[in-house]
Amino acid sequence: MWETVELREIRVFLVLADEQHFGRTAERVGLTQSRVSQSLRELEDKLGVQLIHRTTRRVTLTAVGERFRGEIGAAHGELADVLRRTHSEHNGVQGTVRLGANNATSVGERLLAVIEAFEAADPRCAVRVVELSFGDRLEALRSGTVDLMVTRLPVDEPELLVGPIVDREARFLAVARDHALAGRESVTLEDIAAYDVGWADVLLPETSDAFIPSQTPSGRPIRRVRLGIGGIGELIVAVARGRVVHPTISSFASHYAHPQVRYLPITDLPPAETALVWRRRGTPAVAREFTRLARSMV
């Protein structure tokens, strides 16, 4: 039955082998968890081998699965490139995708790989990264200044579509170098609750809700305060002066390094997710093609 193996089944297996988690795999491939599990079973049945060990907590590859992953990964990529290139060449997809990002570190390794593959597949297509102000979370996308935007989740806007997740980043707390927490190797929400958590006014309420809860697991309130400032530079200075601490992510820590600020891992918050977002209507065909490629690669 190996002749009936579908490209979709191979892609689901490769993403699951990468994520080792059914939920995250379902998000990346745009299927339900049950459909992911069914697709994997169908692939195993057709090949007559077990590719994945399943337990209640973990997903791991069998020895055969590891070998199959190594052999099929490159072949799948090459076949997908041929299919995408053929589609583009005969459907008039060409032009420049304007991709909005709040800073350069928003365009991480996975998204860079998509951009490289997209431009390599068809010389008529290009991607231009447009740097946006930190406070411009979605307005440039709504107005049509950019075709796509890479932004942190959550995004819950009826006129926008949320596409593939292109990055997951560890959570960090920015503190002054002489802060009481600065000597710690890591912190928890219980540690953070003892201090004022600061935000620049340009950050939207839903951003702060996603980045830090209003209370700790034990029920202690977390003091979230707005500082009456409009820029990230001012926020970093407020942290350096010890006025507040600020929860953030690894790319922010590298982009906004400061000699008087330390970034400590937050151990009890899940990774922050970054995704591609675009308009339901009015998105150019070349941008839609880019999102299709991104969904197949990340």
C-alpha cells in the first residue's frame, strides 16, 4: 500500500517529528489533533511500520521513524518546491510581499528560511521586510501599508486571519543589575508578584494579558502598571533605574540589550508564540502564496 501514501501524510509526520507534540503539530498543519493522529496511523498502515512511540506525555520516533525522517525530509522539500514552482509559473503569481515586523529579531530563523525558499522558487517574487514602530501592532496591516505581518499572539480580530506559527520564544524578566532579583538564575511568577511590572503605553492591553497574568498560581495579585511613556527606550531606562521589572521574550532581550539591565528566564510561563497575520480581504495573490509556503515549512 506504500503507493497510496499522500504528500499530506508525509508533511504531518515531519512536523510531528519536529514538534514531538500533537497539539503543536495540529496548529502548524491546520488540522485537528484527531486528524493528525489519524493521518499518522494511515501513513504507518500504508508503510507497514511503526514510526512514532505514543505515550500520555511524550511523542518520540522509533528507530525506523528516525531513519525515515532523515531519508524523506529532503525529498519532501524538493517535491514541494517543484509543485509550488509549477503552480506559481502557471498562475501568474509574481510581485513583492511587504512583510511588516516591529524589529529585525521578529524575523527569526524559520521565517528567514521561508523567505529564502520563496525567492529562490521564482525570481519574479520577492519579500521586503518593512520595519514598523513598536506600538504599531496591527494598524499597518489593516490600512494596507503591509501585506502580511509577523506579530506575537494572541490576535483576535474578525477582519484578520492568523496563519502559521513561525516562532516560539522563551520568556524572560528584565530587571536592573542591582535589583533584588538580579542575582537569581531564574524567576517564577511568585517572585515577580513582589514587584511592580511596568509597561509602555504603546503596548496594548491584550499584549500585557498574554505576557503576564493578573495573579500568580497561588492567587497573589501581580501589580501591572503603565508608566505614562510611549517608547521602548524609555521602558528600558525605567527598568535600568529599578522602577519596574518587565516580562518579555528572548528576541527582545537581544534586541534591547542595556549594560544596566539583566534578563532572567521565567520558568513557569509557556513560550510566547509569533505568527503570520493577514487581511481576510484584499491580500495580494503573491502574499497568499507566501503564506502557503510558510504553512508547509514551519
